[in-house]
Amino acid sequence: MTAPDWGDFVFGVLWAPAWACFTACLARAALKRWPPPRSMLFQWSGVAATLIAVAAATQHWAEAGGAAVSLGASGLAWLWTRRKKRRKAAALTGAKSRAVRDRLARALRESAKPRPVLRPLPGGAR
């Protein structure tokens, strides 16, 4: 068994994010605006998955392993951006909207409380 080729491994790790950044720069030059970060993450994931498939088909295992690490990193980056958005959305609610939300929740809880049910009288209706 031969020693792993670290150059191929590093190439596998760095190629997908470098390609995503390169295409983002091209989009910036063409459209005069940056693409959304989520599209860059999806492109990073797609390039890494394609690189895994091609490297595995050609039996370049070090490169495939590096691309797998890159794919995992893109997944973690995607999860991190989602966590950050939820926190940001919660911070945007002000005191007024929080009070309205709490009032609505209180009213819904009160309307969900059980109430006495109308039942016929023991002697029947007169």
C-alpha cells in the first residue's frame, strides 16, 4: 500500500470552495451584484459531490477523501447559516410586536379552555 498523496487530498478539499468563489466573482462582474450565500453553498456542495464521483470512478482515493471533507464542511456551513438566520429573525421582533403576540397567545389559551356543555334537563324540556 502506498502513502496517501497529500497534494491530491488538499486539491480535493480546496477545489469546490475555490470554484464557488470564482463563479461568485464572475456573477458579480456580470450582474453587478453578489449572488446569495446559499447559492454559493449549493454550488460548493454540488462541485464537491461531482468531484467525489469522478475521483472515485478514476480511483483517486485521496482526492475523493478530500472532496468528502469539503462536502462535509459545506454541509456544516449551511447549517451554521440557518442557525444564524433564526437568531436574527427572533431579534427583529420589537417590544410592540412581542406584546401583540403575547396577547394573541393568551386569548387563544383562554378560548381553548373547556367550558360547560349544554345538557338537557333531567325532566326534559318544557
